[in-house]
Amino acid sequence: MSVTGAVRAVTTLRLTEMKQRGEKIAMLTSYDYSTAKIVDAAGVDVILVGDSAANVMAGYETTLPITLDNMIYHAKSVVRGVNRALVVVDLPFGTYQGNSKVALDSAIRIMKETEADAVKMEGGEEILESIERIISAGIPVMGHLGLTPQSIHKFGTYNVRAKEQAEADKLAHDAKLLEQAGCFAIVLEKIPASLAERVSESLHIPTIGIGAGRGCDGQVLVVHDMLGINKDFSPRFLRRYADLHTIMTQALENYVSDVKSRDFPNETEQY
Ligand code: KIV
């Protein structure tokens, strides 16, 4: 729901229709009101309140430390800035993996307290019971397969996943299970483009790729990465659309210099 209480223009059903007519889906992350407002007005279809907030907002090495309360705070801020896009919120690590009742409670808290439209969960068959229980309660779920950052300690690296046949077969199987369970879309992260294309073609629901090539039905990037705010992260899949790090640094240095030199504030900038 939007801040005015109206149903947003982009719905889960609309995403399926976009796939059917071959229109690509543009998705980006946001974590705060001001950015979400700009991202929404730019025409982005889906805004993800990602647990990547742990990295780009809080400075943690992994996404594991972020809490449900943290995610709810970010999601509430984003929802206040969005009128058109579908808002999806990551269920953070530890709030859905062990027990489907706990998973449902976590998803209900997100939907009730933030007024977002859907939740996203990482994993396939191993979390199916939780996904089914959340969807039965009327909460739309976006799946996430491939490189699932909440499992980084199991993987041991952020390298491309599913290059081996067994892992690729499991991923294709998991994607089918998620679709059958009622997920409305699936993020495919850092897997070979040929596999992502094959999985996308095998599903009726849209796939959203990050480092998964052109065969996906949509693309997602972390907004700080694509705007060049964060310069420490440069994987091959990341296209930078701006160099905000340089622009911000120059503006900030100019401000410091103007204050020190007594140029700011001038006569017209005071009362
Ligand atoms: O948390 C996040 O930003 C994500 C995207 C990378 C898909 O899950």
C-alpha cells in the first residue's frame, strides 16, 4: 500500500504480466525515505529493502548481523517515500530458517508494522515449509537462489554458484518448488547466464537477476553500488551509472573550504 492508502501501481500480478509480454523488470534496493522517493519517481518497478543494509548502511562485513527490528525501521522509512513501486522486504538471517511458525511471525511483523507489499527469503527446498506457511497467510513471497549471502559461512566465498552440474540441477529443482509453492518471483544471484536463462524459460513467474546475465526477466542492483557511493565493491556484473563518491567528496571538501575561509554563509545566506 502507498502512503495514501491506495494499492500501488506495480503489483505481483503486474510483474507476471510483464514477463508474459516480454517487458523487463527494473528492481533496485533502498533503505531510507529520501532515496526511495527518488528511486520510485525514476520508474523503478520493484524496490527491495535488502538486508544488504547490513553492509552499505551499517558497515558490517556480512548480512548476518542485521535484525528484524533494523529491517522494519528501514522498511517503514522506504514505504513512506514510495507511491508506485512494489516494496519487498528481506527477512533477515535467523528469522525464518529454523521453524515455520517463527518465519510466519517474522513475516507478519514486517507486513503489519511497515505496510510493505511482500517479503523475500533466501533458499529452496530447505525453507519450503516456511514459505508455504507465509503464503497461506496471504503474504506474497519472493524467492532468492544461487549466491545467498546469508549462507556465506557455508559457502566460504562470494564466488559464482551452481557452476557444477549437481548444484545447477538443485537450483533448477528449487526454482520449480518455489513456483509451485506460490512465490511471485525469484532472485537469481551470481550464477552462470546459461543456467539463469534456462531456469527463467522454465518458469511462469519472473526471475530477477544480479550477476545472472541477460536471460532473466528483470535485473536488480544495490543502489549504493550502481550510484558509485561505495567504491570498494566492483564485481564484473556491476555497472556504475554515476560516481557519487567523487561528486560527494568534492562537494564536502568545497563546504569545508568555504566555512574555513569564511565564504559561507554570505550576506544573502543569513537573516
Ligand atoms: O539484500 C540485497 O540487497 C539483495 C539483493 C542483492 C538481491 O538481496
